[in-house]
Amino acid sequence: MRSLAIVTAGLIAASVASSAQATITATFGQFVQRDVSARLFRYLNEDSGSDRKASIYTTIDGTTKASIPVYYLSSVSGLPGDLMGFQAAHLTVDLVSNVGTTGSGSSRQQLFDTTVTGTISFTRDTAAAEGTGSRTNLLTVSFTNAELDASQGAGALGLKSLDSATISYTSDFLDFSTVLAQAFSLSFSGASPTFGATIGESGRSIRFAGSGTFAAGPGPYAPPVPEASSWAMMVTGFGAVGGAMRSRRRAVFRFG
């Protein structure tokens, strides 16, 4: 876990730098792969003729889209005890670009999800103990407008949301209703083979490891969660209220 703490400290520093442009005030979530060196992300060149297309997604076997094992860490206060610290979770990433790369010299940029919504989703391996016993969505991100930044021959690259991005956060554990600005940043390392792209085209297909941070301003908060018995009472109460309203409508209709 010591190595995870070191990686986490680096993620926080990176998120502060990438978030400043969007006046984000709080990093509320971050992740690292459980095996930090495994190449579980894939960049796939899908160019065909004059059409440009590339995908970034998570995979276990190197080809098929799949969820990958990660540790997710929330930096929001007020969470129940079992949601504090590193959470064993699975991450699913599905991103699409329909344009080629731009750049100059050895620098390359490629826009992702400008026309198709990209998704990043963290699912807890086990449901939280509190509430209904079915809550597993640590964080789901839907967005448009992110940029992949890389250099020719580099083994490290990054993906960041742009100021023009439309980002939606949802979670079973956090309330984002007061959030006014959002940003995220993914860092990729150990690319094999290294990144390479002709300007105007997508890069060659590669695999790499990944980590990332998610930020918001103001940050989200953890709402109180009723215990399971309270949930049962609430459901019973709603049923009773609904039954009374139906009975009243029938009475009004019969005698009105």
C-alpha cells in the first residue's frame, strides 16, 4: 500500500496543475490500477480510408473491452467508514475520437468524444453496508470534449478534459447538485509500443497503464444515508400514503 500512497500523492499534484485552468477547487476522487504496471488500457487506431477514428478503452486480454481492477480513493469528508480509504473497484473506460491528430514537431494532440459521449465508470466490488445494500456506483463520468496529448516516441501520454467540456458526475454516495465546474485528468504510462502518429491521422495502436483524478468546484458532499431499517419504513410509509390517496380519489369519485 506504500506504493499506492506514493502514486496517490503524485496524482493529487497533477490534478491541481490540470484543474487550475477551469477554476476547480477540489479533487474529490482518484484511482490507480491494482497492478500499477499492467497495460490494461488500449488505444486502438480505427482509421479507414479518409475516415479518422480511434478508441481508448479498458481491457483485460488486450483486445476485448472489459472492466479492470483498480483502487478508487474518495477525498470527500462525511462518508461512512467502509467508504474511506482505497476502495476495491472495477473501472470501465470507453472513449471515441472521430478526428485525426494535430500538432507540430514531435507534439501531437487528438480530440476525444466531441460527437459521442465518453464514459468512465467505477463500480465497487461489493455493495456498501449502509442503505439498501445495493449501492455500488462510486463514480460515473459522462462527458464531451477531452484532449489526448502525446509526443512522438513517448511512453507516457495524458488525456484531460477541456474548458469547453460538458461533464456529468453521478454516484450512489455523493451529491453533485451544488457543483458548478468539473474537470478530470487521466495519466497513461508504459506505452507499448511507444506513441506514434502522422499529423492528420490517428496514432498506431498501443497499450498502457493508467491512473487519474477527478475534480469539481465546489466539491460534492456526502449526504446522510438512512439505515436499511429506515429504508424499509420509508417504503412502507410511501405505500401507505399512496394507498390513502387512491382511496380518497375513489371516495370523491363515488360521492362527489
